[in-house]
Amino acid sequence: MGNDAQAYLEKHKKVLFNTLLIQSKLYQHCAEVEHQARDMFDTLIEQMKEVEGVTEQLKDENQLEWVCHMQNIEARVREIVCEQLIYI
């Protein structure tokens, strides 16, 4: 997620970006969004792994299948997090 919030604000919410920048609150705002995004990302990953049966046993038995599932879950979760926390 990195600088997604800052880049999005700079490109799509210029007034808010400039206001936060002038008030020296841009870094704080982006850090808060980043913290929330990481927490949400980690929580959703674990929930989706459980629902979809992506276990350590699968990882031990079939690493390639496990990697494919994990990449799919991570991509979906990244999209959810961006839609709900960054692109608002």
C-alpha cells in the first residue's frame, strides 16, 4: 500500500492534499491510513484463508497451489482495502 494514500490525495483530492500539506498534517494522515490499511489487510487475509481453506497443511502438501491461492487472496484484499480506506 505504501504511498497509495498520498498519491491518491495528490492526484484526486488536491484541495485536501494541499490543506494537509500546509497544516503539516499530511504525513500524520498518511501514517494513520497506512496503519488502518495494514490492520485491515492482515485481518482480511486471515479471514479469507480460513473461509477458503488455505492452510499450513496445504502449504506443506502443495506449495504451488498454496502460492496461487495466497496471491489471489492478497490481490482481492488489496483491492478491498484500497476501495474502503484509500479511494474514499
